[in-house]
Amino acid sequence: MSTLSDLGFVVRSVWRVVAFSVVLAVSAACAANGASDTTESADAGETTSGVESTTTAPEPGSEPPLELAGTSWTVTHYQSAGAITNLWPDTVITLQFGTSGTISGNAGCNDYTAAYQVSGPYVTEPDPLGDEEQGQGMEISDLTFTEKACESANVMEQETEYLELLPRVEYWSLGEGFGGENSLLLRSVDDGLLIEASPAG
């Protein structure tokens, strides 16, 4: 016959088995969660690294080939009556880009000054749909000039045409023109090349 003492021993033994099983189950669950967290952390690290690499990559064609400020040019060709022409013999038109957003020069007879501003990235390949010109956006405004009389009517006409072109400029680029490589090309969207110049000196 079983006694109360024997029954108590059986109950305590059962509880020990149950408690040990619970401890084993909890330990297994914690180990599984730790492995999952490690995997997720590793995956997150790989994803973050990929994003940083993408956002820090430089945008191609966004930097102009030179800083215009402080450069000096001699005009070689300009648009006259819808066609590109060179200057009259023994005449010189100069163009300087200042460091404070101004341009200045001599138009063949009179001196001139204006304000200029560039904007947007420098586009190395024009948009095939025609929405974007090659080069960088440029605006020339607030043009002023002296008004002394020129000795030649041809020089006066050439000067007038050149000065009228400046406010129409919408883009600038550096490339090969009628005067050779590394020419400064000033353009508009509708009329194309307006002014071409070579480095002075």
C-alpha cells in the first residue's frame, strides 16, 4: 500500500521533470531568436551599405569643364542675319568674365558691361528630344555700354549686332567651333550658336 510519503515523492518528481522541460524549451527559443536577430542585422548592414554607395556616387556630366570667372576671350565668330560670320578685318571684340558675376569687354568700338549667371548642371550630351541643350544654362542681363561714334559704319553695325546677341544667350559650352577646339560657344535654344570666342592671349 502506498503511503502519503510515497505520493509526495512522486508529485515532487513529476514537478522536477516538468520544470526541466520548461527550462529546455525556453533556452531553445532564446537561441533561435538570437540567430534570427544576427541574420537580420547582417542583412540590414548589407542594405545600408548598398544605399550609401548609390547616393554618394557622383553624377556624371554635372561639373563644367572650367570655371568661367576670371577668364578672358576674343570673339572670333558671331551670328548675323541668321548665319555665322567672322569679324571684319582689323577689328577685335573682347569678353571677360569677372569674379563677381559680371562680364565686360570692348565690342570693337565701345566698352560694355553686363551681369551674368550660370545655372544647372553642365550637360555633356544634349537631350535627343530637344528639351535640354548641351552645356550649362546662362543668363546675361543689365547690359550697358558707352556710346561713342565708331569710325567705320561696318564696325558700328558689327558692334550693334554683337551687343544685341548677348541678352539672347541661354547656354554656354566649351568645344570645337569654327575657330578650333576649346572654343567658348554661347547659344540659344531657338537660334543655335550666337557667339564663338577663343581664349585671349
